[in-house]
Amino acid sequence: MNIVLLGGNGYLGRNFSKVWLSQFPSAHLFVYSRSGKNSFKHPNITNFAVDVSKASQIMENLPAQIDYIVDFVGRPEKDAELFNEINDQPAEVMKEIAEKYQVKAMGFIGGKVGPKSFVEGKKRIISHLSTSTIPLVTVEPTIVYGEDRHDAMSKLIPLFKFMGIFSSKFKPITVTEVATELTMGLKQF
């Protein structure tokens, strides 16, 4: 089983890789990112340093057969052109590869919390990806925490847990739960 991860060496991608490999120990993950560096080392992970917004760079190093492809690339950007480059273009590359290789399913991470442009941009991308003949599995988390996240947002988790009592929009979710939800969704195909 071959899984292609775009941007899969970041926080969500590393944890998805751990969950996936715990359930499918013989699977091989091909991780394409700008840095090509992954702090999660495993013999079944191959990393490539590429521009994930350029399909031609990724296609040079793809395996002959792909079962699943997941896009983990994304971050909030106020500038619409930069948002497109960082978020839309890798999603379009994923769709192109998924359709060319007739993968079983695509995976994508949306978002319920963040700047309005980010949340709306992710929804727009999900809508576009849903037009493909390839099934799409999405996870749209709120605030993600746990494992090796130690930034300013992680310090606010107790506040978000409290706010989550009153509104599910703010209820934080562990990175393992996000990775497991995505894994379970993809396994259906």
C-alpha cells in the first residue's frame, strides 16, 4: 500500500503517519514537502524536497501505484494570492495526481477555527475537491493539541476546553483524534 502525503512532515502529517503505520505496518508513505525533512523517522517513509504547489516536481518521484493521497499543506494567510499559493495550489496538485493515478480516496484537513479568510478558504477548497470523481475524506478540527505541539495556542488549551463546554466550535481535539478520524475515513475506500 502506497500513500502520498503532501506536506506530511508537519505536526498533523507526522501524527497521521504514526497512526497509519500503527494500523498498516507494511504501508509505505511518500512524503513531499518544501524542506524534505521529517522528524518522524521510519523505514517505511521516504521524504522528498519539492515545491508541493508544482505537480511536475512531485510526479518525477511518485511510485507507480498510489492507494491514497492526503494534503496536509496549509496555513492562514491574509493576502489572497499567498493564500492561493500556500493552500489552493497543493490541493489542486493533489486532485490532479489522485485523478491521474485513480487513487482510492483523497484526504484533506479543513478548519473550524481561525481567521475568517482561512476557514472560508478551506471550505472553498473542500467544495472544489468534492467535484472530483475520487472520493474525498475531510477532517475539520477546531484547535488541535497534544503530542509535540508547544506553541502559543497550545498554552490556551485549558481556556478552549472551558469554552468548548458552551460551544463545540471551540472544543479542542487531540492530534491523535484528528489523525485517527482521517485514517478511519480513508480506510472505508
